[in-house]
Amino acid sequence: MTETVPSSSTTVPAEPEARPRPRRLTAEARKSSILKAARQAFVETGDMNGTTIKQIAERGGISEGVIYRHFESKDQLFYEAVFEPLRQAVDELVAATQVVDLDEPLTPERQLETLNGLYRQLIATLEEILPLLGLVLFGDPKVARRFYRKHFTVAMDRLAEAWREVEDRYGYEFESPDISARAVMGIALVLALESRHNDLFNRDRAVSLVTEGTVHGFFPTMEPGRRRR
């Protein structure tokens, strides 16, 4: 009886390749992903008090414990979910204002161009957080007061101070930068609402007009002799 010798060409099943371990998120990236999940959860429920940490964890595909490693409470998570985009936008606007005339003096044309960009950035940021902003400002009065004083007011005051420093460099006395900053923020908020809820809204036209109006005034000086009887 002849013994059969296995051929050397016999294929040996290859061992499956080890899958690379998913890269662990940095603490900052993890916090950012939690904030994103929180925004979605808060918007879906439409109620800060009715949204649980468990719902946020499920939305983010993580455990509740992971959330508590980055945030002390749901209140802190809610505030940062709303305020963080606004803070980032204000940081960028303040930084841009500080160097707006670094390379060359600020001309009237560049002043309009800069303010136009400011409006666009504020509108885009406010539009992004409108659902949450509504929950904060028009929900629980105590929450609204705390958020407005500690976050919204601070953001407007930072913009006002940055603008005052620009005016000061050109020898102008900015009498009411605080009111000007609030007027600009109010206009941006209304235009964000228009952009989100009005399908016929022309953002380019609106931003161009409010930029001109903010710099030159919205209404002409009335001359009694031109009155039509």
C-alpha cells in the first residue's frame, strides 16, 4: 500500500489579521462629541429638565460615567452645549478685531467689509444654536437670568471692548460700545431667526443693508422743508 504524502502546495488557511484598535479620543475630542450628542438630545426633547443623562449617553454611544468624567452635572453640560459655539465665535471675532488694522489702516471700505463678516459669523452661530438658545432664554426664569448674566452679557461686553480699542487707536471716543454690541447682537439674532424660518429670506441682501445701516445709520436726517403736504 502506497502512503500518500501531502503536497507542499497545500494551502494553509491564513490567520485573520488583527484589526487595529480604534484610536482613543483625546479628552478634548471626547468632550466635543458629548456636547454634540447633548445638543441633539436637548433639541429632540425640547426641554432641558426632561432630557436625561442616560438619553445623552445613548445618543453619543457612551456610558453615563464617561459624561460625568467631563461634566459635573446636566446643567453644566446644557450651558456649555449652548455657550461653547457662541464663545468660540466671539473669540474669533475679538481676535480678528485686534488685528484688523495691523497691516494697514482701517479704511471706511474695510470697516464695512469687517462688519459684514462679523454679522455673517454671528448669524451663522446663532442659527446653529437657536433651538437651545430658546430653551435657555425663554424657559426657566432662573436659568435664563443666570445664562444671560454669566454668558450672553459677557460675550457682548467682550465685543464692545474690542471695538472700543479700535476706536481708541484712531482717536475716537466710543461713548456706548456696550449698547452698540447689544444692538448688533440683537440684529444678528433676528436675522438668524429669519434665515431659519423664512424661506424667502435673502441673507446677502439683509446683511449688506444692516451693515450699511449700522455704520451710517438706518434713517436719514429729516429736513422739514422736504415734507410733502
